[in-house]
Amino acid sequence: MNAIESSLLTTCLTRTDQLRANPFTGWQDWLKREHAHQIAYGPRYAPAEWFGPLVNAERQRFLRAAYALQSRGLVTLTKSDGGKLTNVKLTPTGEDLARRLAADGRTDCMSGATVPRSPASPSGTEGPESPPPRPDGDYCYPITTEGTPNA
């Protein structure tokens, strides 16, 4: 699992926990319906709101990560009638994994608010689920397009 996918999972978990912890008590019916919709289908997919301003390439990476997580059975995606991704809901397996990632310190990679984790994978060796360390010891890479061709 790459940093984008783990970031998407843990952020979705945080948003889901916030929705569950704050039941809607207002009088506005349209907001009540929106809250009920997000409880049923997961938080609204809004990568720019979740991770800050993103260029198109970064938005596309998050979208691909969402589909990759869906193919592994970790999230359920909801689309609008026009085919636009609107909601991301964690499956029970995805929620368990997101809680383990958050406990391990692999959280929002875009804000830099991560805790360095051990470089060893569960098998004790470096693997695809454990990216190579940066010189400062952090294993979570922010996504940038600087220095890449055609950026």
C-alpha cells in the first residue's frame, strides 16, 4: 500500500468518526438529509478539502488510489448519475486497516503530520508496503510534481 492509499484510508476514517460522533441536531431538513446520506454512503469525496490545494495530477492520483482501494475491498465508492465519485465508505476490513495505519502513525501524508514508522515490513524485510526511507527518517512522502518532466 502506498502513501496516497494509506492517507486516503486514514482521512476517510477520521471523517467517518467525526460524522458518527456528531449526530445532526439542526432544524434544516436539507442538512439533515446530507448528514444521513454521508452516514449511509461514507463521507463526501473532496480531496482538495481533505488534503489542501491539489494540482490535477495529484487529484488523479487520489482518484486512482480510491479505485485501487475499492478493487481490494477496502472501500465502497458511490458515484453520481453523471459518473462522478461522490462518497467513499470504508468496509469493515478497510476500517480495521485504517485504524491499524493510524495507530502505526501512517496518517495524512499531505500535511506532513506523520509519525515515522519502522522500515521493516511485517515479514521483517523491506517490501513494497514499506517505501524506502528519506534522509530525515520519515516514510511518508508528500506528492509534488516539481522536477518531473512536463510538470
